[in-house]
Amino acid sequence: MIAAPGLLPWQILFLAGVCGAWAVHDPAAGLLAVFLTIAGNRIAGRSSPRFFFFLLAALAGFAFTWLRLPSVPAIPDWIDQRPKGVLAGKVISMEEKPGNRLEILLEQVQFRFSDGKTAPLPGRLVWTWQDPAFRPTPDSSVILHAQPHPTGGFVNPGTTDWSWRWRLKGVFLRAYTLGGKGVSVETDAPTSALENWRAELRNAILRGAGPGSSGGMVLGLVTGERFAIARDDLDRVRRASLSHLLAVSGMNLAAVAALGWAVSWLLGLIWSGIYLRLPRPKLAVAIGFPLVGCYLWLGRFEPSLTRAALMFAAWGVLLLLGRPRVLLDGLFFALAAMFLWDPLCVFDVGLQLSAMAVAGLILLLPLAKPIFTHLRGKGPWRWIPALLLGWVLVTLAAQLAVLPIQFAVFGEASPHLYLNLLWVPVVEWIAQPLAYLGALTVIWLPTVGDPLLAASAQVCSLMLGSLKAMDARGWLTVYPVQRPWQPEVLGYMLLLGGSAWAWKLPRATMLSWLGLCLLLLATPSLYRVWDQSRERVRLTMLDVGQGQSLLVEAPGGRRYLVDGGGTLSSTFDLGRAVLAPVLTWGRPPVLDGMVMSHPDRDHTGGMVSLLSSFRVGFLAGNGELPAPEDFRNALAVSGLRPLIWRAGDSIALQEDLSLEVLHPPDGFAKRGNAASLVLRLVWRGRGLALLPGDAGSDVLAALADSGIDLSADVLAIPHHGSRTALAPRLYERVQAKWAFISCGRGNSFGFPSPEVVRALENAGAQVFSTAYNGAISATWDSPGASHSIMHMR
């Protein structure tokens, strides 16, 4: 058997260790990845390392990561009661965000009650400060009038676990302030000389580049900071698939390293004899080392930038020693060094994207060697098609490599990769060098630095202006995609990684590899087809914070969304950030219907992005439409004509499964909460759930006295469990075994009302709340079967 060229034994074992580390958060995916590492090694024709060493490496990776993972502390119960007082803590770090917002980490945090008592808070706290009055310095102590809340929220199947993301940083609480009122410095710490120089350089770059997003983009090209770019421009850059231009990574470091080559070339012009002492490649590396080190510090040691710097260091040392360089070895050295320093880096999405992009270039580009060989000798201008083709292939290889992570994490696909071919060369070859040269000279020689930065800003302005013009014509649309499950992601990676050398394997071995890839890619889809064909109904109250959204799943895979949550924030799109990831986890962006119980923003705000990007069968409501312009625009994009439902209607969702409309009747004069649709989900005569929207106690009392059948296994409590939902007579009529309440943890309204909870329990219902349980589901395997409850926490 011919052994395929590939990884060294330590690199294979390192992969097993990383898989073990991943199992700390996702045991099933981690164990599957370990198995695939072993299987891939065997398929490649290798008998070593032995199984025992794979197991040992995986266990070592798991144990090492587990020991470094901050343990979850007990969150004091009094936090949810929102007591009066102030927070006091020490600033660890501060990061500026777009929209004039600071994200500040505090440690040694205490809550000082209004009566003078103090209580220490566990772990660290992330403080979001909108429109700050000043910039607190690290190590200073601050006081803020704010309420602490546990991190996390929006706990739904298959979506980002925000509490886990913050746990990686030792953060378990969050707080929010607006403006300068209620924030003060208790003890001010002096800023270090290096930090002062960093701030001076940043301000000088912004001054030289000029105001607006183009100047902010110049700063982003140099340091990766995006706070000075307008949100709309940042969103257009994202939708144009150009966000990587503003992420400090290997591309930025390559440009910095290129300065070393340029300086070595200039030194050779001045003193050609220097090459006799040190050849130009080694001289370029020697000059590049301090430049790369400075840029790494300037980029605040971002994981993707650190990875690139370690790769440069590894290759540079080998070059200085006269040893051969292998790109894949450099990548593994960098990742292994980072893992040994901090094993939690394996969960950093930026590092995952960066590492996969580099791996894609290393593994896939050699497959194009025959094409470049063919172009060789095609005339003096052969370098032009070779350059263009090379750039296309580089872009394609990197994008193919990161595709599963992009789909799994972001759930969107941009059809605008062609813009990379136009703007990446322009930005990297013109705007970025001008920005770097300007940054190098703007403090000491502003007469030179300012024009260079201004010229870079002009290039950036041209790009941002073109994107704005495209967006005005509707040419920057992105589309939600089906988010893959972990086996599909692993199958894609195995297929991509093996394609570099699988063609050298014997036919039988190649078929084994392809069969394993196909098994991983196809099995989840086959399971979903079988699962959706079952005679089963599921109702899920999604965790949308202080709003409400319910998902009805019918036999045959049909799905109906009743309300879509929403917030009053102008910057947070709940539909795109929360609902779309839930609905596309293993499923295409399709809904058979959407229902608005009433037009309040906390029930319809999340529908905006779904209407404009999902395929929706119908939209129904009580006749009132939300007033905000964004909803009207999305409705126009969808092409739907809203249906009006009234009491007495029965809407068939599937054979023998229907939604009965109990309220409002024809001619009902009231509007708002009182006019909420009250729906009853019925399967072959059995009441599964009663969904009253935000109907108040007077409507609920009238329904209780109406004599109509209200029985249901599940009761969705209206208006987030507020006292206006108190209706003991209705609870008795429904006879629900479970009551679902949608509200945010520690909300300022005190929801759910203790009186409502007591009345429900007295009526025999077990109460679940999304505030503490995350998304809650009730499942019926048949109309006569007992149902089961599952919750996310």
C-alpha cells in the first residue's frame, strides 16, 4: 500500500488533543472528531500512532482544557430581585465598539446596597457603556449605577451559547449604562507610556485619514479597530463578503513583513555589500521580526494575528538556520504553541476561520499546479493570466475552507465573492500600504504621514461609496442558509482535507475515504427526513428575552411561527440574531406560515428579517399591522397579503391539526393587547395548547365564561406573566398541565407575577419560564399519547 504524504505523528496526535479539548463543550462532536482522526490516519495507510496514543492525546487535551476552563460560580439569588445600589469594580480591559459604545471588563466587582452593605460578585463582569462620557483606564476603579445580570440568554436549540462564550473569559455577569450619568472613577490609574503612545497613534491616524467611515476604515486596516466606521457601512462590508479586510490576520502581517523585504531591498541599493554578510532573504526576515512584533502588540495579540506571527517566526527561524520550510508545519507549530499557552483558544471563532483559511490555501492550491504549469511558456505576458487566475484560486480556496464554519456560526451566504476579486487587490495593494506607511510617519513626520493616510482614505471611500450605491439598488442581498449539524461539518472538513492527497491512494482506500465522507454528510439529512415524517406535533416557546415567539412543528416537517419576539433596540436585530439561527439549524429558511397575535414590537419585531429573507407561506393576524417602517418594507419584499383571522375561524395546518381562533370576534372595537388573537392548537379533537397572545384579564375572563372548549395540555401565559394575565377561572377551565411563560431574567417589570404563578400552581399547572429554562418544548407523538417536556437548561 502506498502511504499518502501528510501529517507528522505529533501533528496527528495534536489534532486528537484538540478534538479532546472540543469535547469539553460538545462531548458527542469531540468524540466523533477523535474517531475520524483515527480513521483518517488509517485510511491514509499509516499504522502509527497506535490507538492508545490517540486516546491518550484526546484525554490529555480534554483534561488540560477542563482544568483551564473557569468554573461556573453560584449566582446570588438577590440579583434577580434588582435591589437598589451601585456596582464597583476594577477595570481589566476596554474595547471600543461601533456606535460609540465601550465594552469594559471588570474584576473584583462588588455590589453596594443602598443601606451601605456590600456583597462581592462572582467572576468578572462585562460592562457595556453606550455613549460614554470618558474612557476609563485599565487598573482604575469605577462606580456605576447599574443592575448586574447573569450572562447568557437566548438559549435555543442549535444556537450560540452566550453564557459559554463569556465563561471562556471568566465573565458571568453583565451590566449596561447609557451616557455619563451615574458613572464615576473611584481610583484613577495612570496609563502606561506604551498605551499613551497607542492612543496617540490611533488619534493621529484618524486625524490624518479624515472624518467619516473612510477614515475609520484606514484605522481598521492598521489596527483592526472598527469603532470609527458607521454601522451601515460595516453592515455593507459584511454583506459584500469583505469583512476580512478589517480583521487583523495573516494578510495584515504579510503586508508588515513585506516592509522588511522592502527595507532590505533599499539597504541593498545603498550598500550592496551587505548581502555578502547576510543574504537578502535572511536580512528581510531579521528586519521583519521587530516589525511583526510591534504590529502584534498594536493588534492587541488577537488570536488570528498571533497565529500568523507564530507562523512567520517559525518560518523565519528555519530560514535563518538554512532549513527547509513547510507551510503546513508552520501552521501546526503556531496552533500547537497557542494551544499550550491557552487551550481555550480552540473555541475562538476568529482563530477557527483564520486557521481553516490558511489550511485551505495549503491543501487546495497545489491541486492547481497543472494549470500554472500549462501557462508557463505562453509568451512574455503569461504572468497576467497567471496572476489573475492565482488570485481567483486563492480566494476560492480560502472561502471553500471556511464555508462550514461560516454556515454553522453565522447561517448566511453572500453571493458577492466576486467583490473580493475587485476590492481585495485594491485595498491590499494600494490602501493598506499607504495606511501602513502613513501610520509609520504620521507622528514623527505628519507632513508626510497625513497625505499618505488621506490617500488611503480616498481609496476606502471609493469602495464604501460603491457598496452604498450597490445597496441602494438591492445588489448586496445576503441569504440565510441551512446551518449544518456537527457531523456534516466534520464530513466536509474530512472531504476537503483528504482531497489534497487522496488521489494518490489505492482505489479501495480512496473509496473508503469517500464512503466515510458521504456517511457523515448524508446521515444527518436522512435522519431529518425520517424525523419529519413521523406523526408528531411539537410546540416550542423560543427564548427571545422580554418578548414572545412560539414555533409549531406539524407532521411532514411543516412549521408555523406564532409571534416573532422583538426589542426596542435600533441596533439589535432579534430576527437575524436569534430566530433565523434557530429556524435554519438543520432546516432550510422556510416557514409554512407566520401569525401575529397583535402588532406590538415585542411580538413582531423579529419577523422583519424573516419576512424579507425566508420563504413564508402566509402571514396572518388580527387586522392590525405594526407601524414601524422596517416591517412595512419587509412585508412589501415578501409579497404577502396579510390574512385577517376572527373568532370562529379554524385554520387547517395539516390533516386533523388546526388552529381554532377564539378571539377577537367580528366587530370587536378595542385594539392593542385586548384585540390579541387567542388561538387553540387542536389535533383530532384534542386541545394541545392555548395561545392567548397578550390578552388581558377581562378578555380571559370573558373566554372562561363563554362555555367554549378551552381544554389544553399547555397554556402560554399572556403578557409575559404580568398581573394583567391573572385569570384563575380561565386556568381552571383550561386544565393545563404545563404553563409556559416568556420573559427575560431579572426584567425590570417583575415578570412573572408571583400571584400569576401561585394561581397556575393552584390550578395544577407546572410553570416553566424561558428566563430560567431557556426554550421550552412540548411534544406529542400522537393525539392520544402522553406528551413530554424538554427545556434547554
